[in-house]
Amino acid sequence: MDIAVIGSNMVDLISYIDKMPKEGETLEAPDFEIGCGGKGANQAVAAAKLGSNVMMVTKVGDDLFADNTINNLEKYGIDTEFTVKVPGTSSGVAPIFVDPESKNRILIIKGANQHLSPEDVDGAAEKLKQCSLIVLQLEVPLPTVYRAIEFGNEHGIPVILNPAPASKELDFEYVCKSDFFIPNESELEILTDMPVDTDDQIRVAAMTLIERGVKNVIVTMGSRGVMWVTKDDVQTVASHKVDAIDTTGAGDAFIGCFSHYFVQSGDVLEAMKKATAFAALSVMKRGTQTSYPGLEEVEEFLKERV
């Protein structure tokens, strides 16, 4: 097994809108789609579509969405042995609103994701020990995230922590125990209370995390690229200029692709470059997981951009 994603799954309820309604206003929207999402599942699918062997530790409800979520993960070859139904609980859902400029606004209702516990991490221990990387986000309870980080440390497995959605309650003792901390610029702003309007401000904010003991901070900056900050160096990878249609799930696309290539080569900068291309390709189509490219598409895109 290459990668373990311990985290969330959601059902994406995507409304494509002309504009956001005002209070009390009803507007007609031109289009609607239902998709499989959630930050954890998105990252798992991104890595799996590139050829990684991926397992998920996650919880679904006992509603009509549950089997669809499990079947969707299995369609991409993801190991669902530890994808468990929670009786009497709804699956997680995410209403998403996408405007004509491809910008999105997202609400999440965690549902069964709230029930993913530290005991679920320990219950999957034997298979987790076989993994080369653990990937985490914050759509599940923080104690579960902390246990997963501890598990990685106990067994010498590198850990990626994606602090999304950002939480002020996040314990930086555990952040420092992760190997890669990957926020976007908005999450970096929330976690540091520092401005992130320019690349220099992002570098300064990220460096405060390094000074607190974080090993590697990789900040995804959308159309501005990606910045990797360590105590010794700062490196930036430029974004690819593309015609964006829907940016939903682009951050998850980056992390899933980065995870795949990092496990394959251990080369952080090369993994960042591939992941930046993968994310660019993902915003050129509607949806989240359905917009993620395969390995050949990524390699061909990069050849064209040389």
C-alpha cells in the first residue's frame, strides 16, 4: 500500500449560479450537479487516478448516499475495508456554489465524518503500517487527526497535514510532528493572523510556522503558484495559466498528486511541479473528482508546457 488517507468524504451538491442571492431573494440557477467529494476522498481519488495504491479510513452514513460513496471509491481502486457505515447518521454533504468566474463558496455538513475516531485509526493499524505516507485534513475530529499523526511517528511513516478547513483550535504540537504542512493562503492567514496579500507576506507568515517548529510548509496560492518554505530555503513553483471553469477541489487535487509523486520519488520540488500541473488541469473541467486527470494527461500537459 502506498498512501493512507484518513479523513473525510462528502456528497457535493454543486449549484452553478449567475450570482449569489441576497437575503430573502430567490434566484434561478442555470445548472446543478451531484458529485462525490470531501477533502479526504478527493485527495485519495487524485492519488489513485495517478496509479497509487490508496486506502481510506473514513465513515459514511446509512442513507442513500453511503453506498454510492463506497462504490465510487472502489471504482478508482481505493481500498475501502475501513470505510464504515454509521447507523442513524447522515453522510457528509457539501453544498457548493460556483459563480461565472469559477470562484466557489462551500458549506459543509460533516455528518458521519464527525464519528471518525482515534479508535478507527488503531483499528486499521495493521494495514496502515504497510503504507508509505499518511494524508490528513481537518473535516474529521481533531483527536482523530492527532492520533493519526502519532501513529505515523510511531511507525516511521511520513505525514501530510492539510489544515482545511482551518481551525484555530489546531494544536501546533501535532503540526510540528507532521512532515508536511500544506495550507492555502487563506488558511495560512487564519492560522497565523498575518496578511497574505503578496508573495513576500506569505513567505513571512509561513516562516513564523517554521520558527514554531514546523518542518516543511507548502502554501498553495491558486493562480499565483505554490511556495515551499523550510528553515533553510524558500522555493516557488509558478502556476500554469489556463482557462478555469471550476476551481472546486483544486487544492485537494494538488495534495493527492503531490502525495503520489512524493511516494514515488521522494523529490519534493518535482512533486510540487507535477501537482501544480495536475491542479491546473482539474480547474479546466466541472466538478471535483470527475475533473481530475490521469497520469498520461498530466505527463502530456507538462510536455506541452516545457
